[in-house]
Amino acid sequence: MQPHDLNRRQMAGQRIIAGFQGTGFNADLKHLIRDLCVGGIILFSRNIESRAQLRQLTADARDYAKDCGQAPLFVAVDQEGGSVARLKAPEFTEFGDAADFSGKIDAARFARITAAELSDSGINMDMAPVMDVADPGIESVMARRAFGTNAGYVAEIGTEIINGLQRNRIMAVAKHFPGIGRTTLDSHLDLPDLNTPVQSLQARDLVPFQAAIKADAAGIMLSHIRYGAFDRHWPASLSAAVAERLLRAEMGYNGLVMTDDLEMGAVEKHYGMETMISRIMAAGIDIALICHSMDKIRTAAQIFKQTIKDENQHRRQAESVSRIFSAKRRYLL
């Protein structure tokens, strides 16, 4: 299957990575794959009971997509280590917080073991590494999830993980662009504003992401933070100024750009799904991540599909789907 072979429903679905309920291959997953034609699924602790169960679940999903004539699925998980790790002991290796990594040796070990365990479980995308630089002067929301407070060190450790994962055919997604280490309000709860000057963001926060781009990270995830220096109106996850102008045009990134979960309070409390999907398309963002509600996933798919009727949006949609297929050809075929 090639991008030009897709109908409007399939093009729309490729723009979504969706969460679901349950630990087995069920009606919801069939609906996501057969009817909504989603580009991928994301797994949470609620979906995982054991390694054998997980291996069967992902195999069933991949086989069903193939039987339905759909493109191969992204199968994603948040496996950062520390507090954000969906795969738990005793069947999977648990690592300490990113802040406890002692250097490249720890990073290489994490990447090697994680890639092997994800691959064995049928997972091909890790929503990691965190490339945020924690701010030592505040109670940063990323204090334990970030590798540290030095931008160069974060870049070094993060790229070691990107290289280690992708060498073993696990797509790495660097997050949360353009950096949330300076924030104290958790974007799971509400929308933080950050008014740091451009020069300060360039000197510290953007440094690890530039390294991730150089390392050819398969994906970059946008944060739900509003950065006044770049866009006073929209959070990064809905901003053309951040996604298209800063990340693509100025920093030269040509890989997958995706949102953080659109059901987080930072965006869900302030914008409807129609507004969010319209902004995502206008910003040239490739993938919307929707992790919980089937109704919201359906709504997003319908809005993507309807918007394709616009000639300009059809072109932009085709560009995003082309990037999605490029990643799938590289890692899944």
C-alpha cells in the first residue's frame, strides 16, 4: 500500500494514534483498525497483564490490520523508565528515574534492554526519550523525568537512547518540544504559560531537540505549553509557529511531529476537538494522540476526513501521510 492508494477515510485515520480499553483483542480495537483506519495504537498499564498476553495482543492487532488491507500499525508505549514506564517488573526490566542516570553507559544499557523487550512484545515505538532540561531554580514538573539541568548533558544522554532504540528498529519519539523543564503547572491538569525570552529557550531548551534532529529521531512530540516567545495564542501542540516555522523551517526537522494526548487538561479544558484538529492540520502536525475516549477518537477521525475536501488541506494531509508512510517503510516493513 502506498499513500496515493488511500481513500479519504484511510488518510484521516493514519493521522491518529489511539488508546483503547482492555487487555485482549476486542471490538474496540477492531473498530479502530477496520472502521477508523487508525495509524497506530498506544498501550498503557491498563492494557498489560503479562509479556505473553501483550505479545498476543499486539500480534492480533497487527494481523488484523493486515487482514483489513490497512497499513502496518504504529504500536507505541511510554517506556521512559522511572515513574513513567508501562511495562513493569517482574516480567520487564525496571529502571530508575532519568535524573538518576549516571551517564552514557546507563543510557546505552537502557536503550539496549528496552529495545529488546519492546520488540519481543510487538511494540515498535517508544514515546521516549524526554529531552526537557529541568530548571534547578523551581519545582519543575520534570525534575525526576529529565536527565538533568545541563542542556549539553541532556542532549548527550538523549541521543544515546535515540540511537540505541532506533539501531534496534524501535522508533524513538523525543519530547516535549520545545521543552517543559521550566514549568511548574502540570499540563495534565491545565494549560501552562511560559514567557521565557527566545534567546534563553534557544540557549538551553532547544539544544537537546536540535541534537535529537541530528540523531534522526523518528518522531518529536509537542508539549501542551503556550510559549509567549513563539506564539501568544496557541499551545505548542496546536501552533503553526512552533511546529511548522520553528521545528520544521528553522530547525530543519523532517520526521514525524505529533501532539501529546489531546485529552489532557491543558487543551481539553480550553478547546473543542474540532478546533484542535483544525489547528493540527493548519500547523502541519502529522499525528494526533488521543489516549482514552472512543467518542473523541471517532470525532477526530471524522473531522480529519471532512477537512480533506479542501484542496489546500488535502495537499497538507498528503504531506503528513507521506511522512507517516516513510517512517512505516523504514521501521515496519
